Amino acid sequence: MSEEKIQEILSQIQDPFLKKDLVSLGFVKKISLNGKKLSLSLGSSGIDNTKTENEIRKLFKEQAPDTELAEITFSAGITEHKNPKKTEIFPGVKNTIAVSSGKGGVGKSTIAANLAVALASKGFKTGLIDADIYGPSIPLMFGINEKPKVQVKDGKNKLVPVEKYGVKIMSIGFLMDMNTAVVWRGPMASSALRQFMSDVVWGELDVLFFDMPPGTGDIQLTLSQTVPLTGAVIVTTPQEISLADARKGYIMFDRVKVPTLGIIENMSYYLKPGGEKEYIFGKEGGRKMAGEFKTKLLGEIPINTKIRVSGDEGKPVVLNNPELEESVIFNGIADELITEINIANTNRTGNSEVVIEI
């Protein structure tokens, strides 16, 4: 049986959630044919794949009766944001996600680090750009003290991201003394961010996160105008002063046609030793904002000292304390984010190009 015939059969199978066929979604991960024995590795947007597997086996039995379908394995599938400009800037990167907030101090970098590590631990190829040029914190949160290597590619010297915990990372903090302040005007900071996009060898990634600086200034505009983003994640805390700035962030992304994939409420509550929740910064502010803008509330993360300690030790809490409720919540948010990426990409105009990884 030819590879083309296998793809033709699989193109008749729809993902039950995304309502598009497995081939056009890019969910055909691997095809292995040993004689007449066929094994398939497929992506999926759901948890229960029994119905999809039964449909595949039925079709192969009808249309390829001489082939023995020995094994079908499913893993979480991620679609690609199809855009020529994105491909030109980031060849091999499927999705670009801005993790943003309207103000500082809401734990945005902690969330970006833990989401990146959570996705990497689930088998996704993940990268992270520390776009907070003035206050880079990602090197500390990952415990990285080395500088990126240089590689000659296409006749140009390019930086190779530092990799740790399965995440490819680039930060201005790698290139400067830790005790040196970045005293740059906006255009210089924007230029540094552009270099992280064009002068770095990122390779193949499913998701590239941008840990954004606070506010809605030069860096945010540079990013949204330079590379087509798959979407943004807005981080807030429950109190109104944080929500007011988070709303501005949402509005900024909306104006530059970047969809908000969801809202994460950090420091939602403190769980007392007796099990009672104390809402230190207010209650359900993120949920109200999500309802206001008709977007997804990806999750609510409690206050826990271990999250801070893990960040200071250079090992995100999802790795340092995987049994914690907060780590479980982070992993759940990562799953929700993949779902929202897939929905955004399948609903996006012009997302019809087919890419198959075999």
C-alpha cells in the first residue's frame, strides 16, 4: 500500500471535536508500514478516541483489505497557524503565543515558565522568548547561567537557544551581566526583540511562547506588527486594579487582530491549613472578565509559597512539586490552551494548507 493511499483513507476521518479531517489538521504524526502490517501515530483533540479508532479500522478493512492495521496510537494533537509571514520569520514554528498582562506583579513570568514546561512534559516541542527586555526573569526561573552558542546558518551568525527542561529559551538576560540594568529607549528594546525572532535558530516547535513585559507599549506593538500571533493569554489577579489593566491588554490585542485564547487568574485564593479558602485579592475577577469579553477562563491558580520557592530555585513548580494541586492546575491549563489553539486555527480564515509530519 502506498503512503498516498493511506493518507487518502485518513482524509475521510474527521476529528469529532474540530470537525475537520485528520490530514488537513496535521494530525497524521507517523506512518509505519512493515510489509502488510501498518501502524499509525495520530493526533487527537479529545480524550476518548474509541469512536475514531473504530472508524479508521472499518475504513481500512473496506478500502485496504490486504493491509493489517496492527496498531493505532493517539496523543494530543496541535494544529498549525497557517500564515506565510509567520513561516518566513519562524520557519518550523507552528504557533506563537503571547503571555501578557496589563501590569507587573501578577506572576506572568511564573505562568509562562510553568506552561512552557508543562507542554514540553506532554511531548510538545516548546520554546520561550523572554520579551521583558528591561526585567528579564526567565534565566532565574530556569536556573540558567550559560550563554547561548553561535551557529553559522545561511552565511550568518545566529544564536542557538539555551535548552532546559525540554524548553528552548532565549532572553536578554543571557547576554548581559546579571547586575547590569538595561537602560534603553523603546526602539532599542524593540530591535532586541526582533533579533530574538530573526537571528535565532529555533528549529521545529509546536508552540513558541513570548513572556511579555507589562503594559501596552513598544514591545507589544513590535511583536504584534512583526509576527502574526496565533493568540494571546491574558494573566490577571482577582482585584479590580489588576483587571482594569488586563482589560487594556485584551483591547490592545483585539485592535491588532490577535485573538485572546483565554484568561488566567493568578493568586486566586489562599488555602488555609483547615481547607478554607481565603480570597485575599478578591473573588472571581478573572471569571467576570472572561464573561465580559466572551473568552475562556483557562484556570484559577491559588497562592502557594512553593510556587515562589520553585521559581527562585530555578525549577518550575510543575517539575519541582508535580503532586501539588497548583501543578495539576497548571497542567490542566496547558491542556485547555492546546484546545483553544486548535479552535482558533480551525476557525481562522485561510487555514486550509495541509502539512503532514511523517
